Amino acid sequence: MKGSHLKVASCLLLPAIQLVVGISHPSWISLPFFIGSCIGLVDWSLTSNFLGLFRLWKALQFYAGFSIFMIYVYQLPIEFSSMLQWIADFVGLFKICSTSEWTEICSSVSLVLFYIMVCISFITIGLILFKDFS
């Protein structure tokens, strides 16, 4: 019984975290999360089915992994060319340091949390389906 409450809480919390990723630090790199949230909310409102909130999570999982990788690479102590720095600034990459804005920290923490929770939910769904086939 306790596990079912945790699954329900996770399913309700995950769309909120996805929205936080999309709106906490507006940039081109966070735009797909915002669009995914909008699509999920519109689908949910039109169909009154909670499954609409989970739309695009597989694609956003891969995109979140790519975004985390890009933010990580941008943190490395490498001297980037001015053109690469301009592109990174344009798409919304940022370096996390002691002077970082709270929106950047919130965005990066929620991005990692979103990725972890989506991975866990897919693993849980896979285990449930595997158990049902056994």
C-alpha cells in the first residue's frame, strides 16, 4: 500500500518538476520542457485523462540527458572560443558558481531531478510489465 502512494505522488510530482524545468530559467534549451508541459496539460484538459500529462516523456528523457551532458561539459575548465561561448549563451547554457542566480540553480537541480524520476518511472513500469508477463 505504501508503494502505491509513492507511485501516485511521483506521477503527480513529475509533471510539476517538468514545468519547473521549463520555466525556472527561460532559454532555448529549456523550451522543449515548457512545450512538453503545455502539450501534456492541454491533452489532460481535453481528455480528462491523467495519461495526457505523461506525453512526450520518453523524448524528454533523452533530451534531458543531452541537456545535462551539455551543461556538464560547459562547466569544465576549458577555454571555449568566442563563437562557442556565444552559441552557449544563446541557447541558455550557464556555468554554476557562487554567483549563480537562483533560477539557474533551480533549473539545473530540477533538470537532474526530472531525469532521475523519469528513469525510475520507466524502470518501475518495465518491472511491472515484466512481472505481468511472468
